[in-house]
Amino acid sequence: MRVWRQSCAAIVLLCLCVYNALAAPTTNKQTERKINILNDSGSKFEIYWINPQTRAGVVMTPAAIMHGANFPLNSFVGHEFEVREFPSASTGLCKSEDQVCRTTLFEVSPGDEQTFTINKKFELIFVDDKVKAEEMASQIVRECKTKATTKLAESAGDAAKTQEAMDDLVQCVEGGVASSLAKANEELAFQASIRKGMAEQMENYTCVDLEMDTTPALENKRWRSDKDRKMRNVQILFNRPSSKIHVIENFISQEECDAMSEAAEPRLHQATVADGKGGSHFSEHRKALQAGIRVHWEKEKNGDKIAQLSRRVYDYTNHVLNLNIQEHGQEDLMSIQYFGRGQNDTEPDRYTPHCDGDCDGLKHKDGTRMATIVMYCTVPENGGHTNFRNANVHVKPKKGSGVFFSYMDPETKIMDNGFTEHSGCPVYEGEKKIVTQWIRYGVDAENPWDSLNTLGIKLSEVEE
């Protein structure tokens, strides 16, 4: 018994170390908190702040939050909110059994990284850094306890073997704690270095420096395509589990650019952006012409240039992420064109900072984007760089090169937390013509990309 109590005390102490190291708020002296509300209820809802004196609700959402959408909110510890289900536009009723609109309350806690998910029963699921740390500690103990229990059963009452089992239990927990702390400390150090680099080179994130070259590579590699067997140089500019940025030289040929340009010519139209409600709209933040080009895969075996290019995109994506991504159900290739009108143009063609997929650090939504390749066919005389401001990465366009960036951890399926946010810097002189492929995870022939809205929700499930 004494051995068991000592072992349990050691486990409790070690788990507290994990809890304190991973869960301690980074803003102990402040009460401001950024929270995220996820709608997984199947209905629309509104969010109200509850006045602590009058208990009256003040609406915080400019419009009803759709099923599948996220709503970020800046708040304070102790603030209370009410989520109110929004009735169907067609029936005027809600989806509860009695068709009465449901509500749920929540309060902002002292923890960081707070996420409030409203599920289909309109129940609240709360997660913050403390909950994550507790779950991590519990997982360590469960795994180690299972190993120790097996060894104890084999000891058959032998005191020496029992002691050995207890020692193994403590060592197991110590190893799990050390690994968790190492990961946490490495992440904190990495984020600190990123913030320092941003502070030192803030002027570079405004796309003002037209002479700025591509960020030096962390590592240089070579990749051989399975189809054309050509060896290509690859610059690794950023390398995190959920956020990778690569530049591949000679990724797209002139013949492939010509084929894309010819196919795009009659289809070019003003580019749009996602509107945050499942659709898209025109925006002053994105000034360009674009055309979606369908890939005729049946022509691939006959040497179709567009099919060959698209195959190379998926080959490289699988080379990096090892997810066995297939072409079935994927988006069309996109031809995008920007035009320069001189240095004095006050509204040049550009694309202001944005994320191609979710970049909130949350779980990937099935069927949504998780990687992009941008390929340069024509580069402008001035401007047109691609800038990843949060990653301290800048890419100067080079004819024929491709910029690959992924924003999902292929193992955990957790999305990037803002490092792959990027901008297409203003084009001042000349033309910028690119080919872009957005790659999705979770689509197939039966569930293609265009069966989903821009929030990743099946159109058949979206209430009109």
C-alpha cells in the first residue's frame, strides 16, 4: 500500500505539472478573452450579451449564424451570453420536438482558447486550454495505468515485481509529461521567434518593398514527379505540422500556361470572395479576373496539358501530406489575372490578406480546403508578390514556379492558426497571370466540392 500511495502521489504531482505548464493563462493580469462560438446545431441562431444589472439581452450578431459557421468574439471574463435558436424562414418554427425555439447560456471563463460549440441537441460543449490540458493528463494516466495493471496481474503477488510495476508506472507518466512539456515549450519558443521577426520587419508586410526577394529557405530539397520524371528544386520556407509553405521551381510549363490561358479566355469574369454565410460576393479587397477550368481527365492518357498539370498538383500534395488525395470531386483549376496600371494607381489589382480555408486552429470540416498551389505563368514588372505576413514569409513571383501551402495537420486534422494567411500584393506594372488549385480533403465523386457551400455544409442541408 505504501508503494502504491507513493506512486499515486508522484502521478498527481506530475499531472499537475502538465496542467500548470499547458493551461496557465497567458494574460493573468487581464480579463480580456477571445472566444469562438461554433454552430453545429443544424439551425441558425443569434447570440445575445446579458446585461448583469438588468438581465436584458443585447444582440451581438449582425445576422443569424448559419449551421456550420464560426463566430469569433472579443469578450471579458465573467461576461454571460445567451444563444437563441432562430426559427425556420419557411415554417416559422424551430427544430425542437415541441417546435419551440431553444436557448442556452454560457459564461466566459478565465481560461484561454475558449470554444463554445452548440450541438444538434442545442447543448453547450465547452473547451479551453485547461480542459485540453486535463484531457492530456488523463490520457497519459490512462495509458500508463493500463500498462501497469497488466504488469501487476503478471506479478502474482511477488513484492519485487509489484515494485517494478509501480516504478514503470511512474516512469511512464514522467515520460508522457516530459514529452508534453517539450512540445509546449517548443511551440512557445517558436511563436516568440515569429513575433520577433514580425516586429523587426513590419514594413515588409505592407507589400511596399518592390525589390524584396523571396524569403531564404529553411531547407532545400528535390522532388521527382511520378508522371513526367522531372527533378525539381523545392525551397522549404515554412514547416509546421498545420502550416507548410514551399516554392517548387519549374512546376508549370509554358505549354501548360498557354493551354490554361486559351481555355480561360472566353470565361473570364470578376473574381469573388466567400461572404462568411455560405455564399460568395464581389469585394474591393479582391481585384482580378478569374475563370474556372474543368479538367477533362479522360484526356489525360492522350497528353492533355491541363490534365497533366492537375495530376502534378495532386502528386506533390500527396508527396508532402501523404493523404492519398484523389482528383474526384475536387475544385476546377482557376486561371486568375491581375493588371498593372502604373505606380500612381490608387486602386491597383490585388488580393488583401485572407485565408484560403479555415485558419482558426480548429478541427478540419469535412470536404473543405486544406492546401493550395499557386503557379506563376506571367510575372509583372513591378509588384504582385505573395506575402504570408504572420509567417514572416515573402515570395517574389518567378515564371514557372509554384507556391504550395498547406493549412491542415495531416495527422490530427487540426487547421492552421493563421500562419498561411496571405495576400496578393498590388500589381503596378505589367500583368500577373497565375493558375491556382485549391485542394480539399473529404470530397469524392459522390460528394463533390460544388455540393457544399463555402462553409463546408452540404447544400441539401442548408435551409433556404
